[in-house]
Amino acid sequence: MSTLLNGREVANSLLEELRGEVEALKAKGILPKLVVLVAGQDPASAVYVRHKEKACAKVGIISEKLDYPADVSEEEILKKIEELNNDESVNGMIVQLPLPDHIDAGKVIKAINPYKDVDGFHAYNVGKMMLSKDFEDLAPCTPKGITKILDHYDVDIKGMEAVVIGRSNIVGKPIANMLLNRSATVTICHRHTRDVASHSRDADLVVVAVGIPKFLKADMVKEGAIIIDVGINRLEDGSLCGDADFDAMKDKVGMITPVPRGVGPMTVACLLMNTVTAAKKQATL
Ligand code: NAD
């Protein structure tokens, strides 16, 4: 059996550290606060938002959820963002994705003050993250969480052949960039890649984020490789499954994240980390 990269454990120790930081901030009169805007009733989003609220309560961050019906206008969301941008008691805000189809997510993200953009999706923060590892302070949470897991298990990424499967703005592209920031040689595969396996089979590190259950098969990875499975897929029987065929490859690979208890809890922990970072930064402005 390979080493299980236990994201839940790493996330819990990160939350514990953050609890201490939040206490210290509170002693100085700074009360970190996160606002989550939710439009519509997406069941998966509801689960993720609950996780975020629970984690905030655990570390002492004030969290507020603003629920809107699915037919809320784009204008109303933009107006609320403007209000939150100007509200000094709010350090971070996120708009839970996906948004209903009639709302332009790009426009909404652009409206968020980059200093309060704790999801790290604003072009300002994405651009900073492109520059180097030193500018990842408000970087997207899932990729940031992946780098934290790898750090925790002392994985030295420098010089590795890394393959990222998936090129979304929230996972694939930013993790590819963060691995590049850490001097990996990075290949990005996506739905138009002719032969994904021809790339992944040579990789020391594979990050798979496609949203297809068990997409990454055991014969697509090399022996001893490190596998980061970002996928969260709900199967018909209600169970969760990743994008990697965990059972088939667990004895072949060197390290692997499980689903659940892998990347998911790290995403939430990094959201809180970004909120604390934002609160600290705003206190010095
Ligand atoms: P997305 O749908 O935005 O992007 C999927 C990507 O996969 C696309 O870039 C597409 O080109 C690529 N792809 C699709 N089919 C492919 C194929 N046959 N071969 C190669 N590439 C292919 O998805 P996303 O938002 O990046 O999320 C991916 C998965 O990660 C989903 O299961 C999602 O639920 C999960 N996710 C988990 C977390 C977490 O915290 N663990 C966070 C975000 C997303």
C-alpha cells in the first residue's frame, strides 16, 4: 500500500494553527469575517458551504451566509458585492459557484475587491500567483491546498515531471502554475488532448481534476508516482468517488490522496487561511 496523503489530518492541523492566529488577532481587536453569497439551491454547493461555515466556527472566524433565490438578478448580486467591498467589518467574501446561468460569473468575480477575494479567483490575484511562489497569498484554495499537502509530506516538487489533467480556472490552470513556481516540468492535459495516458504514464506527479469518476486508471500511471485526486463525484448509491481509480492503483503508486478526506478538506482550510491573511493585510492598510 502506498502512502495515503491524509488531507483531513493536514487540514485539521492547519485549522488549529489558524485558531491561534485568529485568537491573537482578536486580542488586537481584529475580528476576521467571511461572507458567503449563495444563489440558488445547488445541493453540492449547500454541502460545501456547510463545511465552510463549520470550519469558520472551529477557528473563530465570523461567517455570514447570504442566500438568494435562483432567479436573483445579476444587478442585485453586484450591488451586494459593492456594499461588502465598502464594509470594513468584512475581510473576505466568496460567491459560491456555480451561479445560475443568467449570471455572468466573470463579471461577478471582477466586482470583488481583490483584497477581499479569498477564493483567489480575481484576475489581480491570479496574475500575482503567476509571478512566483512569493505572491500566492490569496491564491485559489484547492491548488493552494494541494501544495500544502505536498509540503506536509515533504514532497520536493523541484525537477519533477508533473502532469495536470484538467484546465479549469479554479483547479487545473492554477495548480499547473503553482507546480511550475516550484520548479516542476509541467504538462497540462484537457478534453482535447489526443492521448492523456501517453503523458500521465511518464509523470512523477499526476493531478487529476476532470470530474469523471475513476477517469485515471492504474495503467495510466507509473509505479511509485504521486497521485493527487481532486475529483468529487457522487455515485448513484450516494457514495463519493474521485477522478482516480483508487483501489486499482493504491498498491502501484507511491502516494495518493483519498476521496473523501483528501483535497476537499484542504480547500476549506485554505479558504480560512486566505481570510486570515486578508484580515491581517487589511489591518495594515
Ligand atoms: P471543470 O468541469 O471546470 O473542468 C474539467 C476539466 O477536465 C476541463 O478542463 C476539461 O478540459 C477536462 N476534461 C474533461 N474531460 C476530459 C478528458 N476526457 N480528458 C482530459 N481532460 C478532460 O471542473 P473543475 O471545476 O476543475 O473540477 C474538476 C473536479 O474536481 C470535479 O469533480 C469537481 O467536483 C472537483 N473539485 C474538487 C474540489 C475540492 O475541493 N476537492 C474543488 C474544485 C473542484
